[in-house]
Amino acid sequence: MISYQVEAFGKPLAQVLRETPQPQGTEVLVKIGSSGVCHSDVHLQDGYFDLGGGNKLDMGRAMQPPRTMGHEIAGTVVALGPDAQGASIGERRVVYPWVGCGNCSLCLAGEEQVCTAPRALGIHRDGGFSSHVLVPHARYLFAFDPLSEEQACVYACSGLTAYGALKKAGALGPRDALVIIGAGGVGLSGVRLARQLFPDTPLFVVEIDKSKWDVARAAGASEMVDPSAEGALKELLKATGGGAAAVIDFVGAAATFNFGLSAVRKAGKLIVVGLFGGNVNFVPAMMVLRAQSITASYVGNPREMGELMALARTGKLADMPMTTRPLAEASAALDELRAGRINGRAILKP
């Protein structure tokens, strides 16, 4: 099997050739056909997340090189461990990568994505920038027909992250405005999913890069907002009737957090997803007086993955804009994503 690994943080990925693994126990071996390149992969290659203010989250303990990154994976089952059940050779599946320990209280409650001893593919275990990947159990495999393999793989992170955040927004009706901040890969997933989950809800998308406006409108945005424009917040508050019932920040910068919190109505909710970083100041007493809440959302759990794939397979969701390139160009794809030159998703093909 061929893999492209982080051997040292901050360095280009290294090509590695080794024996194709044989699945043990409940493991399933998947031959990868498509693997998405996520913005978090850029941070993992660098070895840290920039938290702003000179603070960094060191990923050296969580992801110990050498490691094959990639957590948006779709492919074909080609081998089964002796105890594997629930999968058959030849099945095409998308992989849920946010694997937990399976024994802690969070895992037992179905929230594997926030396990305190995670085994996530592409971070703690080898992932999808490869020709093959070992999956610990068939319960992490989800059917995706009739979707294309390229579209299916992005649901494992981009789609699931958006879906998990939208679920936290609660029930929204025609008088409950929803604001999505950011129209990158995950933000676009949020827009197209929001149109299915909340078809009658006014949907405002806040995006400073106007080159992304047309694709956001095509995905279902009701209105586009440039947060840098004079009076943008005032106009948004007017258009939403005093603020949004829910604001989802897919950027997670200090500026977007402040804009999002200011755009939330009384009894509304700010849901923070992005990892751009930064420090903010806010007055807790004002949140109490306005009965507002702030919550964070990290990808999604296996149950939500099942719900999402069931929705995706109906064919009602708009396709994610994407470009495909050979697996050998994994480092180049990361560099282009780091430079902001990729709209939608880049898909690596072994």
C-alpha cells in the first residue's frame, strides 16, 4: 500500500510504501477510492492549532508522527478480520472516522467523537491519504449509493460537522432566522443541509470573500452579508427582525464570534464550530438578561452520521463543489488549501 505521511511537523508529506495490512479481530480493510482534504489537515501537518494571542494548541501528543492523515474516506471493503460482522467484501462504504475507546461514559452514551481516549482515523490512527485504511469495526461503515464516491467521502467531516451543528440549533420555523458565518467547505455543507432541515427558515450567509457568494446562493442562501461593509450588522438585525434565532460560526475567529453574538436575538443561540482562533471579551450579565446561550459543536456522533447519510442518499442535497487530484499531490493540495486557493473540497484519488 502507498501512503503519504507526516514524518515531521511542518514538512511536506512523505511517500511510504509498505505491506498492505491484514485485518485482525473485528477490523475491516477498505481500499480507498476518494479522500477529502480538510482544513484541519493543514493544522495537523503544521503540528498545532493557532489559538490567537500567541497561544497554540500543540498536536504533538494527539498525533504522533509518522502518521497518515485524512479523515474523509470512501472506498470498497476488500478484507475482513475473523470476528468482523456487518460488512461484506465488495461493499462501497464511507467511513466514520471519529472512533472512540468504546468503554468510557461518553462512548457508551453514543458520543464517540468527544471520547477522552480517542482513536480517530487520520489523527490517532492512520487515515485516508493512502490506498488502504484499517477500520476498527463495521459499525463505522455507512452505505452511500447512489451518491458518487467523491461526494460521499466529504460527509464524514465537512457534512457531519455541519449536520451536528445544525442539529444543535433546534427546531426553526419561518419566523426564526438562521445565520451561517463562513462559506468555505464546511459552511457550504451547512447551507445546503439547512435548506433541507429548515426549508421555510430565512437563511443569511455572512462571508467576507465575495468570490464565494454565487456558490453559497446556489447552495440555498436567502441573502449574503459582507460583515466588513458599513452598517452590515445593523442591516442584518433589521432583516432578521431583531436578530437570528441561531447563528452558526463556521470560522471561529474573534471577529466572527463577536459578529455572531451581536446578531443573536433574545433567547437565541450562538453555535461555534470553526477553529480559526482568537480571544474575545463579552459581558456574561448581558447574556443572562437576553437569555442567550453559546455552545460548541465538534463534528458529530455515529447516530448523526447515520441520519445524515440517509438524508444524503435521497438525492435532495446539492452537490459539494470539488476538484479531484492524484493522491501523489496530497502535499500540494494542503499548500493550496493553506493559501486559500480552494473553493469547496479537494479530493485525493489513489
